Amino acid sequence: MRNFHKTHAQRRDHYQELTDKIIAALEAGTAPWRRPWDKTAGAGATAPVNAATGHRYRGINLFVLGMSPLAISDPRWCSYRQAAERGWQVRKGEKSTPVYFYKPIEIEDRDAQGGAETRRIPMLRTFSVFHASQVDGIPDLVPPVTTKTVPERIEDVEIIVKASGVPVRIGGDMAFYSPPLDLIQMPPDEAFHSPEERAATLIHEMVHASGHASRLNRDLSGKFGSALYAKEEIRALS
């Protein structure tokens, strides 16, 4: 008789998958849970939101969806079923993104006196969502209106960046350095809480840019240290 039960090796390790995502974000630039800018001011972008219900994603899903390159200009996500119920269509061949939630299960145990006791254990589960850019028929995004003023830049930092020759592109709600393109991506100035925090973020990305082959040609992967740090962050956020 065929065994339909998955072996331990075949079961998906959701914690490991999530750890890998955060490690990749650490190696790419600013840690996603340390964000000194307001995502709602990032060129109309907002925190990840469900396109069908309007509910904002919380907890670890803020980071999972916020780290996706798809979410730079549109924060909306939904499941395949939610899209279909509204007459939208996920395009054939599009790859879904997993989001995580805890589902409590009840287990009956025997206590020391032989009596029954029920324990509730949280189990990590996943379900799949698609970004708005992967869905045909979804309404156009209506960006929120921002009234924040643009803070002054710190002149010394601007001199350093200009002298480095590293291009800085403004827009979206993420800050990172792209080695293949050799450029720094930054949110708009008004998204930052202060000129100092913008300067710190920009200089942080400049450190990554210094490792480019045309400059110091350094290895910035740091996989082992990043892995340990990311695992601790996942446990804390969970």
C-alpha cells in the first residue's frame, strides 16, 4: 500500500524558509525590521495590505511582503481565491509568495495524577498570496496624499556620496544597494524621520557599495553571522 504520509525530511521547514528570506535581506542591505523611515511616505507606497479586505498584514508578514521586490510601488496582495471572487485573474505562471500565521492546536495529555489536561500549541502555517502586479483586472492603486515636508540634507554626507560616484536613485519604500546595477535605492527624503536618520541609512548603503569589484572588492556576504542573527529575530518576532 502506498504511503501518503510525508517523511520528516519531506516536510517543509517554514522557520528555515523564513530565516533564509531574512538572511537575504540582511546581506542585501538594511535589516527590514530596522527602518528609520515611514513606508507610507515612500512615493505613495504603504505597508503591505490585503487588496480584497483592506486589512494590513501584521507581525512577520510585514517583513516577508515588504522585502519582496514586487512591493516597491504597490503594497497590495491577495490570495488566488480572493482574486477570483472579485473577477480578477492571477496570470498563468505567476509565482506566489508565502505568508505565515499561527494556528493553535489542542493536545490532550495526562497530568501527574492521571487526569486529563488540554494544551494549546501554536503551529506555524502558511498560505499563498499574489502581488497586485501579478493580477489582471485589479483596480489601479490610488496613492495616499502626503503632507510631510522635505527635510534638509546633511551637506557633508552629500559631499561624500557625490565623491564616491555611486548613483543614488530615489523612490519606493525600500533602501538597499544593488551590486549588479551598482546603485543605491533610497526612499524619498520626506519619508525619513530626521535628516540624521536619512544620512545614516545612506552611509550604511555606501558601506555595501564600497565592496563593489571596482572599489575595494570585498566579500560582504557574512552568511554565518547573518544566519545566527536572523534566527534570533525570527524567534523574537514569532
